[in-house]
Amino acid sequence: MSNVEREGYRFRQRICVPCYDTDACFYLKPASFMDMAQEIAYWAAQELGFGYDDLQRHKTAWVLSRMHIRFTAPPKWRDTVDLYTWHKGAEGLFYLRDFVLRSEDGGPLVTATSSWLVINVETRRIVRDEETLGLLSVDRERVDDAIPEPAPKVSIPKELEKVPAGVRKVSYSDVDILGHANNARYLVWAMDSLDYGEMVSRRVRDVYINFNKETVPGDEVALFTARETGQDVFYVEGEVDGRSAFTVKLVL
């Protein structure tokens, strides 16, 4: 049963950061924040009448397409935090949802904005189910922004060298309830592709991630990394059969 509470147009969940969601320096892992955000998003949508069960009746499902996460002061193991989320309505093909993770005294720790699509689970095509999605209209002027700008498109700049960084085969632990690799796994793969010492000794400030093509059990995802010269900006792209499955941009 959910412990999500509604506060106006927002939904809140109190969380004590567990050890398995933190790194060797006790900080919340970026991918763990994505797990938290995904879970509260499911419950909030369910409360509003357009959740997983509601869309399943129409043979549709939510799919995360883009996300931008900003880590201002990531929490640590055993910290008690409040995660907030709210729906912001449609923009083009996307439906926007924001998140804020706050400390016990209310200070912002992590902010995020996400862009979602609705797909037909049988054809895997984007759909517009007006009967269900009519519930999604909101007055944007009366809704706050965690991050004002929607999550942008991300790609590795053509002038940067793409360095091969191994292959990940989509396996049991990667797959979610929709039968494809879960969105947080792509960020896990991306950060695992970079230098461990640099990732653990420095804090990630911004994560930008695009999900371009779903991957399913058995797919072999070829990973490539790139770094902006003289900058603390890293890119990781995953490809299946030469087609981009995801792109991540990390700013340290």
C-alpha cells in the first residue's frame, strides 16, 4: 500500500534513505533518485485516475522519454527526506511531471523535470487516448516548476570522439513491469562506463537523459563515452544494432 499523501496538486512521500541506495561516500546514487521518482509518479498518477491500472484498460502505458535531474545537495544514508511530485499537463506529444526532494527542514536537495509518452503496449506506438488523457489538463499558470524548461534533447556532439566502453546484455535484473529495461538502468550503465574514482570522488550536478528506443531481454547494448575537452561534461550513448537506445549527459 502506498504511503503517498496528497497536498493540493502535489503528492508527497517521506523516505528514509536506505544504505543500498547510496554510494561509497554515503550519498544517494543518481539512479536511485530515478527509482524513487518513478515509484511516486506511478502512485500520483493512480490517485488522479490515469495510473498504470487505468491505462492498462486501454492497452496503453506510460513511458519515460526525457529527464533532467539537478543535484543541489544530495542526501546521505539515513537522512529523512520528503519527495514531492506533480503533473504539469501536456506540451506537444509529451506530458510533463516535476519532482523535488526536500530535507526535513524543507530545503531543496534534488529537483527534476520529466517528459512522458503514452504508448500502445501491443504495437509500441505513441497514442493519444483522449478518454483517459483528457484528465491530464492543468492550468500551467497555477502550477509551479521544479525546473522551468522541459528536459531537452540530448546527443553526443559530432566533434567529440566516441570511445567504445563495452557491451551490456539486457538481463533479468534490468527488466521492469513493461518487459523492457527500466529507465534507471540506463543511468546505471552510463555511470558504470566512466572512471570509478572520478564518479565516487566528485558529485554529479546535472543529469540529462533521453530514452530513444526500448531494449528488451537479450538485446546487446554497445556503450560509447565522450568528454567535452577541458570540461566536466560527459556523454554516454547506448546503441542496439547501430541505433541509439539512450543518451546520457552528466555534468560534474
